[in-house]
Amino acid sequence: MIKIKKNNPWLIFIVVFGLLIFLHGVGVLRPIESFLLSLVKPSSGQFYSWGSNFSSRYQARKDQVGLAEQVDELTKEVARLTVDNSRLQRVEEENKKLRNQLNFSSVNNFKTVLATIIAKEAALQAGEQNRDVIIDKGENDGVEVGFGVVSDEGIIVGKVVETKSTTAKVCLTTRPDCQLAAALQNTNQTQGITDGDLGLTIKMEYIPQLEKISTGDIVITSGLGGNIPRGLVIGRVSAVYSESNEVWQNATLDPLVNFNNLTVVSVIIP
């Protein structure tokens, strides 16, 4: 025979639970249930609101993280496209300069050697006035001291002052002591000598006092005393200095090329 302990907690729980189910079924507990529901109803709304806010904040945070990852990927893609675009622009610019150089040689019937500037001595030495550049063509390519060097627009930018087997040094027209025999494109084709002025502009000296010079006049190479042909543009007159008691007058020329942008040049072979 099975003995039942009077104080068995499981038995008490089962009896109470069964009694509650019975009383709920017959409706005896309905007033108590309504009262308890009225007590917890306001709190349940607050709990629901808290849960909704927490869920919304969690979803917003999740969306923010996803958006940040997308922005990071798009930023990287923009950087890659920028690099590619820059590379294409650089190639196009080099191709344009090469086409201009070839067209200049063809139109003027000059024999030229295309060269790339591989170094700028002004960046290596203390004085900006040096303004010498090194090109990747030299004696093996027929380059000699005194040959003229032109930009892709056909403007003379300097002349060769030193050569090695595969490289050459070029002084730019704005560098002091880089002299060229020059002539004004005026009625008398006035002669003179150009020289660099502090690495910034060009000065034309030894112009006869009686010659008429005007700002805006174009100065070209005269073709005298060297291996540089006549007619290469040097610059444009920006100022004239004339004293009645002097034998010579001088002029300042603005170069018509940006020396900082030089990358490809041509050496004219006479």
C-alpha cells in the first residue's frame, strides 16, 4: 500500500493547481482575474513600449553599422577609380605631348630626338636659379652641346650644356648664363642676346638704342652663332628699359611655357 506524506510539496502544488483550474472553469475566479488584469495592464503597456524602443534602437544600430560598411566600401571604390582616372589622364597628356612634338618636327622639317626629363637640378641644389634639367638622351642619340631644346608647343626652353653617353644636361632659358642669339619679330628684325633672369623671366640685352621695341613683341631665335635654327619662339616682351644716354636698351620677356610642367621635350639636331 502506497503511503502519502501529508507535507509533500509536489502533492500540494498539484492539488492547488488543479483546484485553480477547476475554479477558473466554473468562473469563480473571474472577478479576481479581472482585478489583477486591471492592475498589470498599465505596466504591460510600459513594458511593451520599452521593448519596442529597445528593438528600434537595436535595429537602428544594426542599420548604422551596415551603412558605415557600405560607405567604407564606396570610399575605397572612389579611391580606386580616382587612381585609375589619374593614370589615364597622365597617359593621355603624355600622348598629346608626343603628338605635338612629332607634328612640330614634321611641319618645320626639323630632325629631332624625343627626350624625357628625368631630373631637375634645381630641386637638388640650393639655388633655384640653376634651373637645369637632365634628359634621357645623350651622345649615343646624336645629342651635342649647344643643340636647342623645345617644348611640345615648339617653344625653345633651353639648350644642351653637357652630354654623356645616355643623358644630357639642359639649361633653361630662364637660368642666368643660358644665352641665346635672338631677334625681335618687328619691322627691322632687331637683334640681341637673351639671358635668364633669376630663374623666373628672360631678359634681352644689347638692343641698339634707336630700335623701336614695344610690349607684346615676340622674340625668336636669330639663328646666328650656333647650332640653334632661326625662328624658334623664346618669349614675349613685357617691359622695355631705355635710357637716352646709354648705347643699348634692354627688355624683359615672359616665357610662353610653364617650365614646371615640362616632361617631354625635343632636341633639335641641325
